Amino acid sequence: MEQFIFRHIKRYIKKHFSLEYKEICRRQKEIFPKMMSNAPDLGGKDNSLAGNLTMFIIFLSFYEATDHRLDGNAIDELLIEVYNSIRFLSPLMNINHKIILNPFRKYLYKSYKKYADDVKKNQTEGKWLETWLMRVNPNNTDEGIAFTLVGCPLVQYAKKYGYMEIMPHMCNLDHQYAKLMHAKLIRTHTVATGSDSCDYWYVPDKSETAINYTGVII
């Protein structure tokens, strides 16, 4: 996923900053390892969510390499381009159809529970201490796909190094993912907005819940 995003960012840079493209890429190549050296150790490839922090730092390194011109608005535009490049997958992920939702949810919950078990095991050994904690389907709903992530190393990194203005735009990636699944993401709180966790409830976008929900979504 990180390399996929990396290629899209470079394509965006080449399109919008063509005369500076080579210099921006050179600067990003220098900046990225320095920024990664400040990142917490989340377990690398053994941690299935660790790549999210790497992806965030890729964005930040281009943000710095462009003298902050790859800002929040540019990230929003870029994420739409990313979505458009893979929306051909959307019919295969349409959770309005139970024949798709049920096995997809089963697969995700199994992988999420494995992740939660891996975190517990590693943290008892003093590892992965700054990674997300995972609660799978905390409200025991049989509608859509639900989970909660407790803590956020992206937010901790952003707070420590002064990038909180980017966080709301990075969080928007989850809503692009919802579109891909023909879903509505009902999320009422995030770590970026001051909570200790981020709640995720992806419901089919044609469901009564999605259509009638009038509460806050962030």
C-alpha cells in the first residue's frame, strides 16, 4: 500500500509541480529516512497496521519537500485521485449485498482479532507499545462492519513534530475506503479530535441506518 500511495504522490507532484519535480523528489529522498528515524517501532512487517504510519510519513516527507505545498487540500485531491484509480474494484466490494458483506466481514473480523492477539502478545514482551489497540465489533452489531482503534501513533507523531494540521485530511482516507465499499462510515470521535480512540462503523450506503443517520460524522 505504501508503494502504491508513493507512486500516486509522485504522479501528483509531476502534474502540479512539473518544473520542480526532480528537485522535490531528491529532497523527499533525503527527508524521508530522517523522519522515519523519529518514528516509533511498531514491529515492521510483522504488524499489519504499521504500514499506515509509514504511509503517513511518506505524505509528510513530500509535504516538507514541497515547502508545505502538498497541504491538506492537495491531500484531499490526491486521495480522490487514488480512489478513482481503484474504483473499478467497487462492485466486488459492495456491502449492500449480503453475499459480499458476510464473507468480507468474517474475513476482516478474523484478521482484526489476530491483530489484537498479536498486539497483546507483543506488548507483554515490551514490544509494539505505541501501536493501535483493536476492539472488534465492540457493540456486537450484526449490521455492517464495526471496530474501534484505541490510540493512534500517527497522531502522536503529528503532535510531537507539528503536523496536526494534516491529520483531518489523512483521516479522510477512511471515508474514501467507505465509498469503495458502497458504505457510509459512521464515526463519532477520533484521536485526532481529542478522544482516546477512533470508532468505525461501516454500514451499507443503501441501508436505513445510513440514510436516516443524522448524528455527527468525522
